[in-house]
Amino acid sequence: MTPSSRASAPATSVRRTVARVVLGLVLLGAGIGHLTVARQEFTAQVPQALPVSDDAVVLGSGLVEIVLGVALIVLPRQRVAIGWLVAAFFVAVFPGNVSQYLTRTDAFGLDTDRARAVRLLFQPLLVVWALWSTGAWRAWRRARRER
């Protein structure tokens, strides 16, 4: 490994690697679901305020999830950058989860306000999962210390 590649992809543990690959598989599965069997469920989460069609949002976000999922699995040297992208994606789709809660839309078995509220609490955990499993947060802290 060259010094520059070490900076972008610090050494990782087996636990982080497993967590990163599992997250990649979760994203891959969700992305495929967007395009196939869960398309209607995902459509129910699209905020009405968006100026594009619900179907375009579902298809686009599904494709992004597939790309991010595959990247997490097959591009380990770029995992830090991909970790930031995945975290940003989870932040970007959060308004859909909020919309589902506020509009009381049933989807994915979330048929009570409580269930929808609990789901909102898990979104930050997905961000943490992305940053921790890829070493992105650790790399950012290390870079800050070195300045």
C-alpha cells in the first residue's frame, strides 16, 4: 500500500469489514426492492412536496442504493469516501421517513405512529453504521489531529 492509499483507506478490523459488507448487502437488497417487489411500498414514502414523480424518485434512489451497496462490497480501498457517500444518502432519504410519519402512511408494516416514530430513530444508526464500518469517521478524526 502506498502512503496516499493508507490515508484514504486505513487498516480495518474483521468486525468493520463484516459490518461494511453486510451494509452493502442491505443496500443492494433495498435497491433491488425499489426496482421490483417493494416498489409500491417505497413509493408510499416519497414526500409529496418533491417536484418530480414518485416513481422517478423510487427508481433513482433504488439505483443509487444498488451502486452504493456494490461499491461498499467491491471497492475496499475507497471505503472511506464511499462511507461518507452512504452516510449522506441516509441523510438525504430521511425526509421520506419523516414524511411517512407525518402523513401516517402505512408501508413496510409500519402501520402505527409508534412504529413509524421508532423507525425515525434508526436512521441515525444507519449513518453511524456507514461511518464506523468504512472507517470514515476515524479517518476524519485522524486527519483533524494531523492538521
